[in-house]
Amino acid sequence: MNKVGQRLCVFFFGLPLAIALVWFNSFHHIAFHAVIFAASALGSGELYNLLRHKMPVQPRPLAIIAAVLPAFVAAVCAVLELPSVYITYALIVSILAVMAYEVLAVSSFEDSVFHLASSVFVILYTGFLVTFVSRMTMLSASREFIAIFILMVSMCDSVAWFFGVLFGKNNKGFIKASPNKSVAGFIGGFAGSILSGIIGWLVLPEVFTGSIVKVICLGIVMAFASIVGDLAESVLKRSAGIKDSGTIVPGRGGVLDSIDSIIFAAPIYYFGISVLFL
């Protein structure tokens, strides 16, 4: 199957499967949390490998365990209904752990700046930011909020790709981070995200309350966050000199290639719905 067919299969089968998993709200979304944790762990491993191309790094087990600790604690907090402040504590413990390792276990310190910068970046990027997806499960109407979040990010990416293929041949290259991205693609991304918000407003009026302007604004912000998240990972890959973060996801590359927009957009969406609808 070619890359286009693989990408279409991931969209038409993967998106409904993801929403169905969210709707299966047994034990406070425990199955969904397992997927989030696995994505955090795999994404952390891919990011570690990417950074290793450019700089000295700490031992892989230390960096990965420190990165996934906040994601694990977020899942525990959600399932056991504990305060989310423990997620912040886990972040602090992870950062202190990699710093302590550098102080206690390293005998030569000329690369310590790179060691700490790389480990802390992995902790924050694929560890801590992912926890905002878990935090959504602690909200009232968690299923509805998460489903529209997944729809917004997926539609932004997929409609952007579709518009880019159809209309983007002569308007590419204005973004240096990803020269294949087109103006038409960006327009499609914003349209897909806004349409997803309107769908949520129409189908779930008891959750997405108030004026339609609120979901349109949320859709615009989410499209921007999703696109920047995708471009940010492109910058990392270009700097490291690699094409994809991995090969595990058909038609997309690695796990990190698949969750880059989610990582960036999750805290934006969490703050957005907190202000607009909670």
C-alpha cells in the first residue's frame, strides 16, 4: 500500500477508533491512559534518538524514565481521582533526578550542559506536555471534550494535507521549516479545525455552550497550535538530519511524527476550554 493509502487508512480507521476508545469510560478512561502512556514512552525514545544525533546525552533509561514519570503520575491521578498538583511534583522529581545523576555519576563535565538540556527537553516535551491530555479526563464531560480535541487536531492535519495535495502545487515554500507545506494546506488546516469546533457546538450544545463565536475562536487557536506543533518537530528533524522520527506508524513515520501536533495543542486546548466552557 502506498503512503497516500496508508495515510487514508489511518484517518478513516484510526480516528473513529481513537474516539471510540475515549468513549469507553471504564475506570476513568484507564484504557485511554494506557495509550497516552505508551505514546509518551515511545515518543520519548524517538526524541532521545533524534537529539543523540546532535549532542551528547545522558543514559537512555534515565532520560526515558524521567520523561514518562509525569505521564504515569497523570494517569494515576486521573484514575484514582487525586489532585493534579502531583503531576507538577512528578515533573520536579524528574528534573531533579537528571540533575542529580549529572552531579553524582559523571566524572567529566564538559558535556554536562548538553546532557541536562537534552534530558530536560525530553521530560518537558514528550513527558509533561502530554499530561494535558490526561488532565482532560479529569474534567466533567471529559468524553465530549477529548473527542472534539482529537477531531480538531486530526481534521486540521488531514484537511491541510488534502488541500495541499489538491491546491498547493504553486504556493509552497514560504515556511522554511517545512518547504513542502503550502498556503492552501494551511487554509485547509484552519478550515478543518474550525469545522470540528462547529460540529461540537451543534452536536454537543450542553458542553460547548454559548455563542458559535467561541468555538470558532477555539478552532482558530487550535489550528495554529497544531500547525506550529507539526512545524516544530520538523525543525528538530531538520536539525538532526533525519526524515522521520521512526517507522512504527504507517504513512506517517514514528510515534513522535504522529503526536507532534497533539503535544503542542493539548495545553492550548485545555486552557481554552477552561476559559470558554468551564
